[in-house]
Amino acid sequence: MKTMNKHTGLSFWLAAFLLATVVAGCGGGSGGSGSGAAPTVIETMPASNDTAVALNSKVVAIFSEAMDATTFDTASFGVSNPAGSVLSGTVSYDAASNAASFTPSSNLTAGTLYTVLLARLVKSSAGTELAASSTWSFTTGTTADTVAPTVSSTYPANVATGFALNRNVMANFSEALDPATVNTSAFTVSAGGPPVSGTVSYSGKAVAFNPTSNFAANTLYTATLTTGITDLAANPLAVDKVWTFTTGTSVAAGPAVVNLRTAGDFVVLTKTGITNVHTSAITGNIGSSPITAAAMDNVFCSEITGTIFGADAGYTGSGAVTCFAGASADNTLVANAVLDMGTAYTDAAGRTTPDFTELYAGDISGRTLAPGLYKWGTGVSINTNVTLSGGPNDVWVFQIAGDLTQANGTSVFLTGGAVPKNIFWQVGGGTGVAIGTTAHLEGIVLAEKGITVNTGATVNGRLLAQTAVTLDSNTVTQPAS
């Protein structure tokens, strides 16, 4: 007993944790005592390696499936500081959101690295253990969070008309929420009577209402997010968020839209800079982070209708910097948008059950493509004009494992009312995207690498690259919302 008391630090906790994991795994089979695939942790809050975490934040893990609430306690879900002390707190599980939460008994310590351990012994509702224990770390900031979360955007927008009968209603928030507070009581949609039947989900600062059946045609609906929704520090919405929309008459074809979150506030967004040969015409905001804002110096304020957001105050441009926002709050804004860009890329790349696989062996030149989810394990080439034919609510998602290459002078045309905001080019190739000289592209490009827009080419959409974007006397216009 005395020996145990001497080892109340991390080493003892880890030993106990690992012992619990080993014991949990002694059932023989790879899935533990239950049947079926092992549950996984699909999202954590704070995220791994997060910094400046509020001192009064709780810790949350969201799972891929329903879990057994009785397997969650301080032995299976805990948080420790660098000295090895295990925090006192309470553990809870919310069945509606598949989320487990650890709430510390007192505020976290400022400027401290904390480690979270989630033991393999937690089980799904079918009795299947995690495939492996999960651990991640985060670092606190210096203050508690006392600011109410806000709604940054909605889908559809307020007073929108012609909304598709089979689409989800969504809202994006300014910060992470407590998933246990996001439910059908806190997010309702109604047409003047009882709330519409449906389910509510939460992921990555976004909430979605999925109606059980299609909305009625030509009907005015009211969506409401109540003050029952709170952030991770238990701050509620200051007031209910209420907006209206009117449905049209059609059912949308194709997959659900990719939620860009705050990345959708940018027409060009990168991690490693934006180069430009003058003169380009850019409509919308541009930004880059974490690289210095000086990496956008050859995009001049005279070329942009919008704002340049930087990770620091390093932008000088032509000497005129009236379009530049480089204050601390702006640094945070563009950094968060880059994170949201990564989330959107992962969403688009992770869509399953494609409607079309390896279509035309990746050469879509001269083709007319219907709405849908397209998947290629190769690159995709556009050597002659391509047409996307569909309605204003229809969606195209192109999953491209290789590069996207568009030849000089070619165009992507839209017919039937199709709109660029509903077209998503997810490109995972090692080079990225090359849009040829004087070519024209429609849609939102989500590239794991770079995007090169050659001389005189035009884009009606967004260029969102996880490395750099290269411009050369181009016209780049954000799509209408």
C-alpha cells in the first residue's frame, strides 16, 4: 500500500491503464468480447495538439457508434498533467451524440500540457472493445472561456428560397460545442406547427438536422437553435438563433454538399503562400497560414475585391496595404479557416458508395456529367470541354486520388441551372491541380498539394490548397452564395 501511494504520478497511472487494457483484451479475439467491427474515436475536443485551450474546458471524445455507458468512468477515461497527477473529475456518456466527456473538478492550470488516455476497455453497445487505447495531448492557454458561442453561417441561408426537399439543414458555430447539448430539443425545424421529425448530429463545430422524410414543397420553414446549446466551457448561446427558408419543388440529386465552414469565407486559401504574376482580378478574400503573410506579397490590393488575411503582419504588397488584415484576431481567423479547409478535404475524400468509379479511365474530356459522387484511383484529365448538367440544388463531388490536369483553352460548362458552389474537386495527387492557359474551371477545388492557374485562366469557384496557389494574370471569382 505504501509503495502504491508513492507512485501517484503518471507512471503509475500508465501502468494501471495499460493493465486495464491488457485485461480487457484477454478475451481472445481481435474484437474483444463483442461482435462486429471495433468502435473508433472519430473526433476529440480539444483536438490533438490543440493550444490555448480554455482553463474551464471539458474533454470530449466522439465515437463511431453507440457505446456502452457503463464502461465509462475515471478508470477508462482520464486526464493527467506533466507531473503525472491524474485530474479529479467526472465522466459521462451521451447516447444521442455517441460522446463521452471528462469534466474536471476545477479549472485546468494555465500553460500546461495535458495528456488524455482512453482505455481499450470501453465498449460499444454490442460489447465490442476499442481496437486499441487512444491517447492525445493539448496545451492550455491563460484564461477561462466566458464568451458565448455564436452561429457563423447557416445552410440554407436566412430567407433562402428553392431549398431542395431532401437536404439537411445545417449551422456552423464559432467554436466547439458540447455534443451532449446538441439534440432535437435544441435544434428544431418547423412549418408553423409541431417540429419536423428528424435527427440531429454534431461534428467539427457544425450541427445538422436530418429530416426523417422529405420537406414539403413550396413551404416556409423556421429553423431554431436554442440557448440550450453550450460550448465546452458551458457557455450557452446568448439568444436563440432563428432563420427561415422556403422549399422549392425538387429533390436534389447527388451527394450532400461539402461543408466548408469558415474556409468558405475565402476564394483563395493556402498553407504555404500565394504567388501571382500581375495583373489578376480576384473577387473574395484570400489568406495563408501558417506561413508568413509576406508569402502573399505579389498579390496587390489593386487586384483584389476583398481582404487579404495573414498569419502575421508581414504583408507589404505594392506598398498599399489597405486591403490587408494582420492583427492577432485576423491571424486566428485565417488559421481556423485553414483547419476548416482540412476538415472539408477529409469530408470530401471520405465519402463512400460512389455513383461512378474509374469513369472513362479518368479522361472526362468532352463528356457531360450528371450530379453524383465520382471516384478515381488515378488522375483526371480534361483535354476538351466538359459539361456538368443538373439543377441548382444538385451536387457533384469528384474524388481524385491523382492530379487534376486541364488543358489549355478548355472549359467546364454548367447547364440546367447547376451552380459552382455545389461542385467539389477533391484532388489528392502529389503535384495537385494544373489549370491550363486561358482555360475555365467551375467549382471548389480542395487540393492536398498545390494549385497552379496558368496564364489567363479563369475560375468561378474557390481555390483551397494545403500547400500553395500559383496565379498568372487570372480572374478568380467566388461563387454566389
